[in-house]
Amino acid sequence: MRGIRTRADRDRGQVVVEFTGMVPIILVTLAAIWQLVLTGYTFTVAGHMADEGARAGAAKGGGPAACQAAMAAALPDGWDASPGCGGGGDPDVFTATVGVHVPVLFPGALNFGFTVHGHAGAAREEKP
């Protein structure tokens, strides 16, 4: 029976070969999923920055300077954004807009050519 190879003997090492062939596909899939998560989180960051800026700008003694400071404080480290405060057609509403660049795989490295925009408004507080 020594000369006869069983099926288990012929398949020895097959799992390693199949796994090695699947590793690149698994890694690319994980990177694509992670990039989608980062893109979604960029929408959250843009909305949060705009909300914080509008809220700070509409407060008593606020204005564009307070809006810019609040938006800068709300921006996570490694992210790139272009905030804008004030403006808008309604004098009773303070508006804030921001464009946050979507990073590639992790913040602080490269950015896609894709920018997520956030916009928010808050009613101005009455001056005494």
C-alpha cells in the first residue's frame, strides 16, 4: 500500500495555495470597505463643522470670527477643509459652509479630488 497515494496525500498544501491566491483579493476588498467608511465619516465631519460654526456665529458676540474658530476646533487632526462663514440672504440666519476633502485610506496622507460640502444655519440671537 505504500505506492498508492490517497486523496488526502494528493491535496496536501492545497489550502495554503488557495489562501495565498485569495489574500490580495481580501486586502483590496478591506481597503475598499475602509475607503467607503472614511467617505461616510467625511460627510459626518462636514455636517458637524458647519453646525458648530453656525451655532457659534449666531450666538451673542459671535460673528464670522467665532464661526471660524468653532469650525477649526471641530475639524479632526489630519483632515483638510475650507470653511466659510456668514453670508446668506436672510439677515436673521447666520450660515456656515464647509468643504472637507475626502482622504485616501487615512487622514493626513493624500486626498481624493472629491470634496464633501456641509451647510448649516442658525437663527441669530437678538442683541440687547
